[in-house]
Amino acid sequence: MGSMQRTIDWADGAVVIIDQTALPREFRLLRLETVDELISAIQRLAVRGAPALGAAGALGVALSALRHGGDVGAVEADAERVARARPTAVNLGWGVRRALAKLPGGPESVLAEAKAVLDEDERTNRQASANAAELILARCPRRPLRLLTHCNAGRLATVGWGTALGVVWHLHEAGQIEYVLADETRPLLQGSRLTAWELAEAGVPYRVLPDSAAASAIARGMVDCVVVGADRIAANGDVANKIGTYPLALAADRHGVPFVVVAPQSTVDAELPDGAGIVLEERADAEVTSAGGTPVAPAGAKAFNPAFDVTPAELVLAVVTEHGRFP
């Protein structure tokens, strides 16, 4: 897994990303040479996932610093625009601030810090997912395991390894996976498009299911553990993740199935007391009222289209980071 193309990287003066809007039909790399191009890629989800957005934030500041040189005001203005590109994922602002702190040392210092974020990401997520795999093996006696996941928390959501799917890579290598159930994750299908693609690439047995079938799969005893990533974790352990995560936690709690969240420590917002303060991004009506450009609702139909929901800490068995189980 670690030797594959990075989801986001720096090459020859530009940010290079895997275009996640093209998968699974086409594996395509995009070269982003300006801050505006990077912001557009973030907003249209060509690059997405909390850890990958942290890297994007840092690289966005590097792009600006290299372009504007000693113009601190211009770089700070660009950094603010990058940080605001998506409001829910805390890692985006974290990456921006981390790179911006190196601005007094000059553009090359900013770029070096952004590259350090890239290099640290895989190590961090390998450790977090290894910690979670150990916890799940201790908690779930059945072997091999049947896991359920939501959205995409694999290498495409990070620089190069994954959080929730990182658990799958560890357990699969150990021969401890029977199958993974991947929610399709409406309306943009990150589960069926991205998670299923990653599982197929890795040779992991999997099935895609409608989001609305997940509770039934849990109730029918088809799931040993639910494992997901996170976009922001409040100080009390409340978890913001892709819309549809909260219903999974409710169903898992009802049927006594462990619900585990895997994320790097940078996803924890220690200044946020609980999930009530998390800003939940709402996206365009057209993502719900059309599919692949084809209308699936009457003309003019409005939609309720939040990108994320908040799962209360009491429904979560454990939040696991590279430092272990979050207290």
C-alpha cells in the first residue's frame, strides 16, 4: 500500500493530486499550479478526506509563498481562503496554520514544512490504524472479521495509507478479514466509487450496499464491527463524519456491535467542547436532485444536503489515534 501513488503530493513546483471525481472510471492525476486551482479541487472534492485536506492546506500556503515571496499579507490572505474552502474538516485549517507558521523563514521553509506534513501522514495513519486493529481484535472474538464502513477513509482520504481502511489493510495482511461491507454513501457515492475501488485494488473481499441497508445488515448479524474515519472530533469525543454515520452508530448501539472511529490526532479539535459547535457543511441541491447529470427529482426541487453529521461520544466504543485510545 505504501508504495502506491500518493493521493496528494508536491512535484516540480505544483501540487499533484489523484482526481477523485474521475474514479472508478479513470485514474487521473491533476497538476494544480495556483491557489485558486487548489481551492477549486477541494470544493469539488477532487481531493477530500480530513488528512488529505491537512496536506492540501499546507501545500496551498507553500504555493502562495513561492508565488508571492516576501509579501506576507498576500500569503496570509491566500491562507485564509484555503482554510475556508470547506468548513467541517479541522485538518484543513491545521495544515494551513502549520505551514503559515514557517513563513518568517521564507518560502522554502514553508515548502519544507508542507513536505513534512506529507511525509508524516502515512506514518501517523499506519500507527493509528494499527492501534485500532489491535483494539478490534481484542473486542471481537469472531474470526475472520466482517467489517462495515462508511464513505471513504482509505489512502484516497489521506496522503498514502488510510484511517478506517488502514485497519482493513492491517487485518487483511493478517488473514483476519472475511469481508468488508462498504456503504455506497449517498449522494456522491464515495463508498461505491472510492472505497470499493480501493478494496478491489487490494484484493479484499467486499460488497457494496445502499446506505439504507446498513442497519438491516447489522440487525441480521452480518457485521462484527463498524469502523469509520472522522473529519472533526470534539474534546468530549463527539465525532463529525460523512452524513449517514450517525444512523450507523445508532444501529450498532441497538444491536451491541462495536463502533470504532480512527483518525490522526490532528483531527481532534481540543478547543471545541462538544459536537454542538461543529459547523456542518451543506452542499448544493443538484448533488441530490440529479445523478451523473441526469435529473432524478422534479425541476426546481430543493434538497436538504448536509455533507456531515455528528455522532455523540456515548455511541462510540473508541476514538483511536496514533497515540492510542482517545480518553
